[in-house]
Amino acid sequence: MSDPPRASHLARFALNISADLYLSYYQGRARAVVVHGFDGRSLQIPAGVLQRFVTHEGVEGVFEIEFDDKQKFVSIRRVES
């Protein structure tokens, strides 16, 4: 059984990206999205991990990201719409 993620390996942030702007990420013009976590950290997120959250309006909500000891992406989930 794996240990639960430590708080320092989780970060929450709000995101509001229009559908048009996300299209530029999807088309590969930008590979990462930079956000600021609620705790003040600056986070660089691979743009592709947001694809499952895209609607006709874009990507919107509060998200929680998990990363490993080497600061590499592990998972992301929406916690609020």
C-alpha cells in the first residue's frame, strides 16, 4: 500500500482559460501552463494534463495537483467548478 501524498507535494490553484486560449496549448504553441498556487508557489503544469477538463467555455475551476519528490507531475483533479 502506498503512502498518502504529503502536503508539500500537493498544491491547489484556480484556473480560468478560455477555449480559444486553450486551443493554442492544444495545438502545441505552448507546452506548459504557469499558475500560482493558493500557497504562493509558482507551478508549471504540462498543458496536456488539462485536456480532460476542457469544455466549450475552456478550462475553469479550482484544481489540486500532485507532484513527486523530483517535482514531476503525478496527478491532477478538479476540486471545485
